[in-house]
Amino acid sequence: MISECLNQTEGAWEEFIERYIHLITHVVNSSAKLRCTELSEQARDDVVAEVLLSFVDNDYAVLRRFQGNSSLGTYLVVVARRIATRKLSQVRRTTALPSDALPEAVEQTNDSLGLDDVDEVRSLLGQLPEGEATAIRMFHLEHRNYGEIGTQMGIPENSVGPLLSQARKRMRDMR
């Protein structure tokens, strides 16, 4: 299928879309949920279209990079998630939560943190070391990406994930 798309065989791209559109839509929906971003149907379709466009950009560069080390579906999920997260970060910047939106944010974030009580979240955030609490607020409540968090906190971007994992673990342990 990839070689047919790369050779621009008639109908290949349409077949590719038919086969993978539901997977890509699922990735976009899941990414939005993980980022606590509510998408209208139109916004979701825009992100899906952005993902598909990125597949064909630069003469199908994304598909050309596929090396077969995993299934094509797995590869597309990883690529689609990265693109969707980047696009959702742009959407999020225009709809960032105000600092007094903690109750609503906790309600939306309970899946990612495993917490659903506003007072409990406030208490746990107050008990975390300052850097961990800041990272949790920035990622889960302000919906900032790792690059933004790293820049704001003055730490390498690749340190943000471990910091968030450590903070989440600490919050679970404190419960």
C-alpha cells in the first residue's frame, strides 16, 4: 500500500485514507482527551486533515520514512499522535484555562491524574515540591507541551516527562 501511494498509483491514496481514517480519528480524539481539550466535530476534522496533509507533505516524506520495524498502523499512530499533539497545543493556546478554573479542570483531568476531588487535588499540589507542582499545573491544567514547560522552568525538554511521572507517582502515593 505504501509503495502504491509513493508511486501515486490511481486510487491508492483514497484506499489508504479509507483504511486508516478511523485509526487517525481515534488518535486525534484520544490525544484531545489526554490533553483535556474538548474538540468540536469541525475542530477534530481539522486536526485529522492536518495529520493526513502531513503524510503527503514533501512527496510523502512521512510514508517514505517508514522502515517496517513495526506495523504500519503502529507507525501511523505514533506519527499521528505527534502531529495531533502539536496541533492541539495550538488550539489549547487560544483556550487556556484561567487559574480560577481548577474545579472544571480537575473534572476534565481526572482520567489523566486519577483524581476527581478538587480539594484533594489542591491539597496534593500544595504538598508537592514546587517544581513538580508547577509541572503538573502547566501540563494538566494549562495544557502546555513539554517544550513550553521546559523553557518556562529552565530545564531540558527531555526532563519534563520524567518530572511529570515522578510528580504523578508522588500524588498517587500521597493519597
